[in-house]
Amino acid sequence: MNNDISEVLFNEAQIEEAANRLGKQITKDYEGQKPLVLSVLKGAYLWTADVIRKIDLYVDLEFIKISSYHGGVSSSNEIALVTDVQSDVKGRDILILEDIVDTGQSLQFLEDLLLSRGANSVRVATLLDKKEGRKVDIKADYVGFDVRNEFVVGYGLDYKGLYRNLPYVGILKQEIYS
Ligand code: IMP
Ligand code: MG
């Protein structure tokens, strides 16, 4: 599996450092509140596990599953809600944990959904921000790392369901998907 990667972008130590940095900032920013951490499956599961352990606050944890990618290397415009949140978001301060913000369409979909259900506030903490990929005008509140417009895998991010278990984030060799 490691042979399919052309370049390691962020190793385990760097990711841990990012989780620590964001966790501290979130702890400060939400002082006195009890945010609802909303992890976006499947890509954000490892990032969620690492970040929440760096947040020194009472938090609720929920999961939501959306599909946007259909297994390829470019985002799709159609986003579907696959598995909904299991609790009421009305009045809650929601912190979405995402693996990557690319076109921004998934995040836009989630924000619209949560606000339409009466969430008090919605922010996002993303491991990766691919700003060049943006198609809608939306910004992440907390960013682990900026990434170039290249297809990356590992640490939760997949290509056709694989590579999520790599402990680092790396660039997938082009010959794997072309
Ligand atoms: P967006 O709706 O275009 O912002 O895409 C968000 C979703 O697309 C992410 O949550 C990922 O699941 C997927 N995605 C976007 N870029 C990449 C990538 O480079 N590698 C793996 N998945 C990606
Ligand atoms: Mg995702």
C-alpha cells in the first residue's frame, strides 16, 4: 500500500501537532459552552478521534454520513445524506469535523441543513483545506493544513474506499487512478 504513494505530505507527528493546536484554540473559543462535535463519516473518523482528545470541554459527539464523491478523484455536485444525526441540533453550537474541504459543496450542504434545523452556530474544523478547489464561497474556521490541488489519501481519506488506514497523508501516484 505504501508503494502507491508518491509523496508524504503530513506525517503522524505533524498531524498530532495540528490536532493539538486546533484543540487548544477550540477549547478557548468555546469556553463556557458545550458544543456538539459532528464528525463527517467516513473520512473524518481518525481526525475526530485525535482532535476531541485535545478539547478540554464537555462536548457531545455525533456522526453524519454524506456522499459526494462516488469513489473517484473529483468531487460531484450531488450530495446525498446517507446517515443522519441521531440527536436534535436545535439551539446547539455545532463544530463540524471534516477531513478535507475541496469544492466546499459538502460543507455548504451541511451548514444549510444544520441551520435550517435551528442550530445556533455552525463552525468547521478541517484537517485539510484545498482552497484552489473551491466552487462555492465558504471558509473553514479551523484548518490543520492547506493542500495543493492534488489528490491525497491516508489518515481517513480514501481512494475507492482504500488507504484510509495509512497513518499519514500523502499524494496518490497518478498511475493508480489514471
Ligand atoms: P467538497 O464537497 O468538494 O468540498 O468535497 C469534500 C469531500 O470530497 C471530502 O470530505 C472528501 O471525502 C472528498 N475529497 C476531496 N478532495 C479529496 C482528496 O484529495 N482525497 C480524498 N478525498 C477527497
Ligand atoms: Mg469526506
